[in-house]
Amino acid sequence: MLLGSSDNGPVKRWMGPLAVFAGLGLAVFLLVLGFQSKTEEAVPVRRAGLVRVFPEPETVAIRQGAVGAELSFGYDGRLTIDRVDIPDDQLDVIPGINRISFTPGAEKEIVDLAEGRHCASITFWTTAAGPDSAGRPFTWCFTAA
């Protein structure tokens, strides 16, 4: 028997480190795979005239973040948050993407969103037909943190 060799041969000496290295590689692979599969797709809003709402339904949002909706072109709307009608002069309107939103702040109808669950509604109508033609509002809820 030679010095430094074992009965199992030189191949057996590499099995332990190889198994550990393979196990670590597998763990990293599964970790990366887990993070990639965790991404969530936005829940599409299925209503003619309504493109999207934000914050997205049933998500967590910051307390001073904007709340609103993007409407299809040719539509206009009104926003209500926690049953409080937001006056037109407090709405932030971006005509290019037809976005209507409200950001809480000082001297506004809502100063800040308290921590917890909130619900918002957008009532919208075709611009040509006017507000009297509005259908039932689209309501969604989110959590402020």
C-alpha cells in the first residue's frame, strides 16, 4: 500500500467535495428559479374604456402615493376614494395618456391615507355622451402602508 492512498482508491477522495459542490450548484439554481417564478403579473382590468387602475387591486401601496386610473381615449371620469368625491381641481390629469389621479396632501380633500385598507372608485363615461351616460363605477381596494 502506498503512502496517502486508501483502500477506496483515488476516485473516492473526490466524491465528497464533488457532491458538496454539486449540491451547492443545485441550491443556487433552485433559488434563482424560485425568485423568477415569484413575479406576479398585473391583474388586467376588463372594462371597456378603462385601461388600468393604480395602485393595483389587492396590493400594498405607500400612504402618500397616487391613486387613480388610465382611461381609453375619448373617455373622462371622476375619482372617489373611501367614499370621498375628489374635486376636479385636486385631480392630476395627464391628457397624453388620459390618466386621472389624486395624490393626498395638505389642504386637499384627503391629507393622507391612514395605514390599512382603502377602496377607490372611478366613474367614467365617453366624452361625447357626457357624465349623465356614466355606467356603474369600477371599484378596487388596496392596502396603504
